[in-house]
Amino acid sequence: MKKYDVRLMTPYVSWENIEAEDEQAAIAQCTLEHWPFFGPMSFLAIEVETVVEGEECPHCGENRMDWLIWNDAGEIKCQSCESAYSID
Ligand SMILES: [Zn+2]
């Protein structure tokens, strides 16, 4: 499953971390769940880079690359739940 940030430019609003099969599915999910009165064409879906399976945060499941940052101790610090972990 890929992850997307879905955005509407005017007015600016965004939903992050949407799990979906593709861009259309991500947009469909947002319009359905959040703002059904906007048509699907209004939205822009941007695919988010995720780490390979097994490297996601063991505590909260975060797998977005930008949210998992190597620290000086050689561990990965999860920006979602603030925990640090190492991978073999
Ligand atoms: Zn986490």
C-alpha cells in the first residue's frame, strides 16, 4: 500500500498520510471522509516515500521516510511517536 498527501490548493487544505492503492484512490478516500462537497478533480495527490518493509517504526508503524530520522547513536528516531529503534 502506498501513502499519499492529498491537497486542495484553494482554499489550501491538506490531509497527510493517506494509505491507498493509487492517486485516484487516495483522493477518493479524502473526498469521501473529509470533504464530500468538493469534486475529486479539485485535489492533488502526492506520493510519499516510505521505507522498505521491516524498517518501519515498531511502536507506531510509521513508515514515511521523512518521519524516520537517523540519530547520532545509529538509531532511527520516529518523529510520530518520539521513540528510537535500531534495525539489524
Ligand atoms: Zn513511531
